[in-house]
Amino acid sequence: MAAARWPAIIGLMAILLPFAPFPARAATLARSPPSSTSSAVFQLHGDVYPTGHYYVTMNIGDPAKPYFLDVDTGSDLTWLQCDAPCQSCNKVPHPLYRPTKSKLLPCANSLCTALHNGQSPSKKCTSQQQCDYQIKYTDNASSLGVLVTDSFSLPLRNSSNVHPSLSFGCGYDQQVGKNGAAQATTDGLLGLGRGSVSLLSQLKQHGITKNVLGHCLSTSGEGFLFFGDDMVPTSRVTWVPMARSTSGDYYSPGSATLYFDRRSLGMKPMEVVFDSGSTYTYFAAQPYQAIVSKIKGGLSKSLKQVSDPSLPLCWKGQKALKSVFDVKTDFKSLQLSFGKNSVMEIPPENYLIVTVSIRQLN
């Protein structure tokens, strides 16, 4: 993001957010039957731009200490940067987690086996007394460490707290961004994928929450995250069954047809996956170019395309723009249709970002 100096020029970038706050078409569902479990609720911090991610505070250990964890539905393993000692770590908001030998998860544990079987190439333990792991992500980030088990302090919706012992990664060698060069905003990652090592799956195994995840985002950033089924909305929700993804073990509503301003772009249905660890929505080259072409074709002459130091597609107005809503009439909504009455609408305010460009005074 460019620094702001007077006078400011406001640019717009066409970037899609991972989730719209609410689909435009709504279906009302009856409430779930009473459950013996409750829901764990966490406040979300962050935004899509300029922070680039959402994170929650998790209290871990005895006594419990706070850690900021990046919410990632696209991976299973939760991990913290650890003083084990740390070989390669970022500067993080809190003191590094310090494990003890008694916290180590043995290699023979079923979670260790499940984690290793899900890795490619398969990881092996260097000792039967500990479970080694190495996770690599699509953006070339990675974490190397061992699995440990410790107490998590989880706030439940019924105003109580539970303290289950959950397994997670103690990462002593991280390659994330520019290690050591800048202060990181999080201490680690909260893995909420579909695998058995996921925190969500472990909570279900403990009988604490149902295997239900809610990730609710505000239009102004932040929001809340919940585990469990007693906070599921009963209205303004479109329900789509999850499908098995061909791209990995992601949450996927299956294939969708892409529309712009409720008109088909003529693309074949494409598989869609939800990944909260990815800042933006990504399309393959052909549908991306089709969307850009439609957006450009509908713009008024009052908007001029300009270059931006950090964003690939940007426009500025004749007057300073205070918010995305100032140009909402120039841009149309995108729609992803998953079948009969299952449409995810992405309005302009959910795929446009306001940035501040620079004009240096002499």
C-alpha cells in the first residue's frame, strides 16, 4: 500500500474477497435441535487489505498465555513459533512458546500417523519419543518442528470455559515472508481443515463442539469465528452441501458457473474451494480475463485506469473518493451459481479496495 501524502488520489483495485458477508439470496432454516455441546466463540481481528489476513487470540498452556493465530481453513495443523530453541523464526507479538519434554507427542500416536500420511513426501519420525513434522504451503512458506500437547482455554457461548488438551505444532524452523526482517502480526497458524489433526476435529473427538465452523466477516474488517452448531444462522443464509475437492482436502461447495451482472460469462463450471488463509480470490487466466474485460467495458469516463505500485489493476476518479460506495454504480456484481437457488453474490464493495496513492509536493 502506498503511503498517503497530501493531496491524495484514491485508486480502486478489482480484487475478490474470500467470502461475501451474506449471499444476496437467502433461505430460512429451522433451528437445530438442542445439543449437549456448546460453541466456542472468538473475535476476529484483521482485514483483507492492508493486513492481508484474519487472526484470533488463543490462550494456550498452564498458566494460559495469549497467542495470535492466523485463521486457515485450507490446512489442518495448528502451530506456534517455539523456543525449542528456535533456529529460524519471525519477530512475533508474544514471547515464543516454550515446550517441555513431557508435552511431546510420541511418534506412535494416531494423530502423528494421520499427519504423516497426509504429507507429501511422507514424513518420518527421527525418534519414537517425538512426532516430527514439516509443512509446506503453496506460497512457499513452511514450518518445521515437533507435535506437542498442551491445554487450550476456550470461551464457550454458555459463558463457561473449557480447558482441553489439544495437539499442535511447535515450530522451531519457519520460512514465512522475510524472516526476522519485520515484526509479524501473528505467532502462528490456526489449522481448521478437514483432517483429524485439525483443532476442529480434535474438539469434536473430545465431545466439546460439533464439527461445525463459522467464519463471519464484517464489511469493515474483523468479525467473529465460532466452533459448534448452536450459533448457526437461521436466516439470510444460502446452504450448499460440501463436495470432495479434486485439488486437495479443502472445503468445497463443488462446481460453480460464473456470472457478471447476472449474465453468464460463457465459462465452463469451475471447482471452487474456500480457503481463509488465502488473502484474495483467485481465478484461472481465462475467467479472470473475462471478468476484467466486463468490468472495463462498463466503466464511465469519469474513471481513469492508472498504475499502482502494489496492485495490478487500479482506477482513479476525477475527485477524491472516500469509499467504494462512491463508485458502486460504475461496477456490477459477480455471481457464483452452484445450482438451483444457490447463488453466492459478490457485490462491488466486496471486490473493490480503496488505496491511497502518492503525489509529492515540490
